Amino acid sequence: MRIISMHKVDAAMEAGAMPSQEVIQGMGQLIGDMQKSGVLIAGEGLRPSATRVRLRFSGGERSVQKGPYRGENELIAAIALLKVADMDEALGWASRYGEAAGDAELELGPVTEPWDLGFMPKPAGAPTRCLLLHKGNADSEAGKAPSAALAKVTEEMRKAGVLMLSERLQPSRKATRTKVVGKKPLVLDGPFTESKELIAGFVILELPAVSAARDFGLRFAEVLGDVEMDVYPLQD
């Protein structure tokens, strides 16, 4: 089965602190091991909330809140990875997505690129890659399928070459949450009524069960230290 593991923002990440060389090397080793074992499907990190935008749609009206901001409703129902010219184009697609979704909350932010970490200069004309987070609500927690209008906008994104990845999460009753503090893990089973911690990044893995992600989570914590992660099975 395919699962998504989403780790949460900590104070250093939110402050925009560069990861240490030790963290970069440890994460590179972990990602390399997952690639060699054939379990890694995709993964990206998000930049701090100061670079993000929160969009709310209610009764046909849209409101936009620019970061930085604190977490509020951070349960995730779906994600989409977009490749666009700039954030304005990404915001246009996100607005169309939100209008099609009806009453909904979205978060849009650029993903971390090699040049953000100082590995290389930013190439001229490099596209902007953004992660769109579609927040959970009563309908997604009940397992309700997306509307035809939303499916249509998603397909238009795909045909336009904008959509790099699109996934829907199963309800939180099928998820687990792992909190690692002082190298001691606490694993909680869903459902979850809320999550107040902003998403910092994700990986999608091919594993036999959600519980099989526990070892990955512990290795992840060995690299980052104290961390909180939500693990969900993805919709087929």
C-alpha cells in the first residue's frame, strides 16, 4: 500500500534556519537507503510559513492570508505538487481549485530546492514548484469522493503540464501520529480531531501497512531530533 508521512514544523524550521551539515548528510543517507530498497515514491520539503499563503473559500467568497502564521486546522485531505512560472500563477490555479472544491481551506507554499540550501546557484528561468495542501473537513473525514468540478480542474492542471503529483489521503481514523521526544516515541492511532502543527514536508512510500512506517519514523527522528509525524494511507 502507498502511505504518506508528513512531518511537522519546529521552531528552527519556521525561523528559516539552515539545516546543519549533519542533518543534510543524515537525511541524504536516509533518502538514499529508501531509494535503494525501492520504497520511496516521492518526497518534498516546504519552506517556512512566511513564504506561504492560506486560502479560505466560503459561500463563493475567497479570503487570502499571507504568512507567517500559526497552525490552525492542519489535518490534510489531499495534496498537489504544482510546477509554475511563479507564485502568482500558482495562486491562480489554487483559486480555481478552491472554487471547485466549495467551502474549503487550502495552503500553498514553495518547496525547498537545492539552491535554497546553497547546493547550487538558482538556474536562470527555473520554474517555481509549490505544494498545495487541501485541508480536511467533515466530508473528507467521512470518505466522501471529490466533486466532479474538482476532478475537472485537477485534470486541467494535468493537461496544462502544471500538475506534477496529486494524492488524496484516507480519513484520519486510518492514520497514526508519532511524537518523538528525547528519542522516546509515542504512537497515537486516529481519528484525529485536529492538528495545530504546520506541515514541514512529506514522503510517499510503498509499504505493506501503515505500521511499517514506524521504523522509518524513528530513523527520521534520529536525524532531526524531536519531531511529530502523521502517517496516512493514500486513496487508490
